[in-house]
Amino acid sequence: MARCCVCWICIALWYNGCARFKEEGEGSVMIFAVAAGAVLVLVLCFFLLTYMRSLAFSHHITNETITLPVQMEDNHILFISDIHRRQLKPGFFRTFSKTPDMVWIGGDLAERGVNEKTLKHNLKVLSSIAPVYFVFGNNDYEWPEASFTRILHQFNVTILKNSAVTFKDTWTLSGIDDMNRGIPEFETALKGSRGPVILLSHNPEAAWAVSGFDKVVCVVSGHTHGGQIRLGPFGIAEKAGWTLKGGKPVFISSGYGTTQIPLRLGTKAECHVLRIKGCS
């Protein structure tokens, strides 16, 4: 539909230009050409912004696998980060092929300006899927911490703030406080962990701090939005996906929401199904 509109505008401008050339001569056509060019630029900008907004509010799911050096049953995790101002649709989890065993929120669940109603709505949607585990992101601290924590507890969210939880005495999920606005304590977060550890951190740079901890198998994070607006390989922040930091595999989510402006380019709004499996 949008392409048809652009084509009709181009045809109309071309036809008008030809008519003017016959009636008024070359000078008038030059003025018309400049004006027509400006109109086309505005039209293209409109459609580009519309496309960028559609990317910002799209819904993509990736499937990732993390293998731990233990024998264990598979666990399926919904990992979502950087929701910010976006409101989750109540049935968005129905798009998953398998119901997750847990939900991990990688920080920036909210930010300044997000009202309590939206925050509670998103937590209601996520907590209806499976037990929820959460780590603070930098923007979460724009809310009064006491109020924010109270709301999390209303939905039985487990807050991993320099703490850990062990599943079936087999493997551990450790969560670290935000690297920028929190007080990260890595030794405290890993204390008492059993078996291999997955570190949940809003900021992927946390991987450098655990490079000397052999028990940490990988880091799962968000924060960068994948750059949010990218032109090919160029972006204002690190792209999403798997990378290596301090010798540790790090998964960076592009995030489900946006910050500053509700636009994306070269990145997708996404959440993830993580399959945590043991070695055979």
C-alpha cells in the first residue's frame, strides 16, 4: 500500500512537471523540480520513520541453547530484557512452542515516566507464564527503589541482587546488581553456588569481572539494545547475539523495548527462549 502511494505521487509529479515545461518553460520547471524533490524527501522520510517504528514494536523470538557440563533435564527459559515503556500484550507468550519453566528479566523493566499501572500489567503477564527472576538495570533505578521492589514482591518475583538460586543441586543462576547505578558484588553473588553457574547481568561488561571464576559458564545480558539504530556494522552500542568477553561466552539481547525514541533500524525487538541442557 505504501509503495503504491509513493508510485502515484511520483507519477503525479512527473506529469505535472511535463505540463509545466510545455506551458511555462525551463525556469519554472527548475523551481518545480526543487519543490518536487523536497516533497519526495519528506514522503520517503515518513515511510522510513513508519518502518522504524514498526520494528520498534515488532515481536521476534530467537531460540538459544546453553549447554552445562552436568547431567540434567532440559529447562526452557523465557529471557526478556529492556522492556522500558513498552506494554506487553497479554497473550504474547502463546507464540512460544513450549511453555517456559522460568522467566528471566535482564533489567530495565521500567524507567522514569513508566506508570505503576504499566509496570504491574507487564509483571502480571510475565508472572502468569512461570516463576520470574529479575536483575536490576540502570534505568530501573530511575524509580524509587523501595516502591519498585514492593511491586516486584507483589508478583512473587525473585530479585537476584548479588545473590543466587540453585536448581535441584545441579546448576546455579546468579544475578548481579547493575554495573552503573547499582553496587555489584561478584564474590557475594557467586557465594554458595553449586555446580556450573549462569550469570544474569543487565550489562554484558560484567563478564570481564568473572573471567577468573571457572564455575561461570556464560553470561546472559541486555542493556545495549543491539545498538537500537544501526547502519550496517555501525551502531551506537554493541550489537546483539553471542560474543566473547574475558574468555566467557556472553549472550546480548537486542531488548524488547526502546529508550529515548521508539524507533529501531537494523535491529529487532526480541525476546528469547533459552534451552538449558546438560551434556550427554
